[in-house]
Amino acid sequence: MNMGDSDEAAKRHFIKLTKILGTHTTFVKLTFPIPWNNRLAFALEALKDNRSIKHLSTESAGIDLDSARTLTEMLTNNQVLLSLDLHFEVFNPGGDHGEGYLNRPVSDETFVELAHSLQASVLERLKIYDINTKGFEILVKSLPKTLTHLDLGENTLSEEIIPILHSYLKSNGATLKELILNDHLATEYLQQQEPSSLSTTNTVLQSLVVVHSQMSDIGFQALLSTLPNSLCELKLEDNQISEKSLPVLLTFFKRQLNLKQISLRKNAISSNNSIGVNVPDLVEQILKVTDKKHCIFTLDINEWINNKMEELTDGNINLISTELRGHHILQLYNGMKKTPDRDWSMDLSCNERISPIGYRQLGDILSSTLHIVELDLRGNNMDEEERKCLLNGLQNNKTLSKFQIWTKLNNQDMEYIGRFIQNNMALKELNLYWCYMGDDDVVPLFKDLPGSHLEILCLSNNSLGDRTCASLLSSIPSTLRELSFNDNKITQASLETIVTFLTTNQTLKILNIKYASIFENNDSDEHENIYWQQINEAAKQNGICELI
């Protein structure tokens, strides 16, 4: 039932509805995307005397102290409630980003009250959303001993909770059968555990799910050595596990007694990446063992990149928005090495899940003897480690003629890019659109820019100001024909710099400076702006550069 309306009529109807729900005898799920006042507490107050509801989701935008107290009363009264979803996003009507959209933290007192409510329950299934580390530390000590399913997949908890989680599993997790973690948390948990930690823990864990993680062969093989014999289901999908782990997996299957289902879909397992690993033979042996033990084994042999490479008739690799992962880059590299004489053009844009390992492989491709002429990485949203892995290889490349990247770049990143344009005399086009750069970030560029052979440079949609404008116009190479600098923060202070440049310019053909701060006034058309008119007049008198 969606309670998104917030007008007075909706409130009146909601009050009537909650009174009905108080005595309802079947499954109930309440959704509160935009709460008003104490709507959640009011709903729980109405439900506190209901002794038949077995499944409840408080999908509101948050829980306050009043709601927590009411929930305690409800769970104490209702000893048949088996499943509960708790959300901890808190509505704040004073948010900076528009009324009602800023979260504020849940108080420790609220978490303590919630701990009391959980302790009084007979819950078997609990799913927690958007909890912080302190809140989890308080709640986990009071999880009911009846709990068999704990889902923490929808959180951004840090590795600080790993000892807390492990302590819970060791001392109070004897009944827990299924544990779901998010990718970061699962990876950190496995890295911090001693071998056999789960197998020696007092647990009857029956199901473990780790999906969308960066778990590689090392983590996977360590995990297999920790799993208890009680485990019935293991789901490790969309990770970084490769065919190198198949021999260990075969040994694991031979000793495992109760496993009935395992899924390794969407991993890095390929038939031709690793020397000395006979994938078809190992898979056949594993299937024989799993069939004999009546275990359902699901495995993807990841061949679509290999098939894509075999289908190519030229060097144009187009993999836009294909959910590339790190192992796919290795497969690309192997495929490209089979035809080393081609001119390769690679469009890998809009792929946000390439790992640091994948970018390191891409850096190896760029610094290899392969002739890469174009690379497009727009919209990949790399973090600092991923950028470093890529740019370390890029700085040594001498074949790219066109490079495009749209992601956050800082001063250190631009040091790499500066060395890249200095070393690569083949580079003609560089696109650094929407890279969240300020004046300090781009300083290294101007040291190497004058000696480059660039013909097209794009620095649009950043936060570059007057200092960058002056440095840029004084350092562009004689080869540059087109410069895009629109949507930046140049002001009236740059007017004389721009006019002087256009008056003396002999090489630049196109200059794009639209939507700059200098043109922001009350005029409906920036082309009527007095500063635009002065700049345009200088360009016309010179007769070489066109403003767009």
C-alpha cells in the first residue's frame, strides 16, 4: 500500500486505514516514501494489538524514537511476526537540497530502543537498510536467537563492523542459516578471517550469498576453506573468480557433504585465459561429482568477449554500456594480440564496473606494442585507484590519436596526462569534458601543452576560472585548431585576456566559450551580452577564429 500522498485528505484516509489494519488477519506491507509528522509511529501504534501479522516492512524514510518505542510494544505483543524489514533513512524537512530530502542520523537512543524491540521478538528473517556502524553495533547484540536469515546487502557499512559481525556469528549465530552481505563488506569479511573461521564457528549457516563483489581467486579459495559442512547453498555471482579456481573447487565438492546448490554465474571463468588449466575437463569432473551428490551447479563459461573478438573484421571494438569487468579487459588483450598489426579503436564508455585490475590491464594494453589509435572512456566514473592504474600505462603510450575520458580528475591525474601528451606526438584530440576539475587541478597541463601536437582540446563543463583561462590561452600549441572551454567559471576579469588572444591569434579556428559565468546576466540571449559582443568583434576583426 503506497502512502505517498501528503495532503490532508490522504492523512484522514490513512488514519482510517491503520485502524482497519490493527485487526487485519493476513499479510500486510506498508510503504511510506514521504512521511509526515509521526506517520510511522501512528501506523505501528495501530498495529500493536494485531497478533496475526507475520510479515511487515517499514519502508518509510526513517525511524525515530517514538516509532522505535511503538515497534517495541508491537513486537512484544505480536509473537507471530516472522519477517521484518527496517529502513533507517531519516526524513528532514529542513534539507538543503529541497524540502524533505536531507537525511539526519538516527540517534543512539533510538537504536537502543530498537534493540529492545528485537530482543522481544520471535523474528526468523530480518532485512536492514541504510544503517550506520554504531547502530549496527547496538542492534546486533540483541538479535533474537530465533533468527535464521539476516540480510545486510542494502547498506554501506565499513569494515569496522567485521569484528562485530564475526563475534555475533561465533557467540549468537547458532541458528542463522542465511547471511547476505554487500560486495565491499563480503570482500572485507573474507580478507580478515583466519582459515576455517566459519567452519569452526558455532553456526548452522546454510546459505551464503555474495554478489557484485570484487572477490578474486585468492578470496574465493580462502572462502572455500572456511565454509561449514552445514552449508546447503552458495551463491557467488558477478565476482572476479577465474578458471584458476576450478581445481580447488573440484576438491571442495568432493569433501562437501550437504551442499545442494552453488551458482558461479557471471564470473571471470574462461576456457582460454590460463595456461595449464583444462577448463572443459575440470568442468566435466565437477559435474560428475555434483550430479552424484544431487547438487545443482550453475556456471557461466565467459566467452562473449572472445566471440566478439573473433567476429571483428577490423580494429573497431565497440563495447559501450556492456557491464565490462576486469577480466573482460584481459580477454580483450589476449584477443588483440592475435592480430597485432591492426589499428585498434576502443570504445569502452559507460562501463562503471571495471575494477582496478581491469584498468591495470588496460594500461598494459596502452603501453604495449599494439597500435591503439582511439580510446573512449566517457562516463566510466573511476575512483582514484582505478585512474592511477589506467594513467600509469597511458603516460607511456605513443600511438593514440584520440583520447576521451569523463571522470573526476585531480592534479596528480593531470601530471600523468601531461606526460602523456608530451610523449605522444601522434595525439591529435584530447577530451576532458566534465572531469570536475578546478584551477589547481589543471596546472600540470600547461607545462606540457605547448610542446604537444594537439589539434582539438576540450575542457568543457568543469569549474575552471580566470587563472586557467589566462594560462590556457598563453600555452596552446600552434597546431591547435579547436578549443572548447564552455560551461566554466571565467568572469569579466578574463575579458581583456580573451580579446587580446583573439586579436593576435594566427592558428585557432574555433573557440567555444558558451555558458561561461562572464555571460550570465538578465539578457535572454547571451549573444546580446555586452561582453560577448566585444569578444565576437575581436574575432571578426582578426578573421581567423570563429566563436560558437
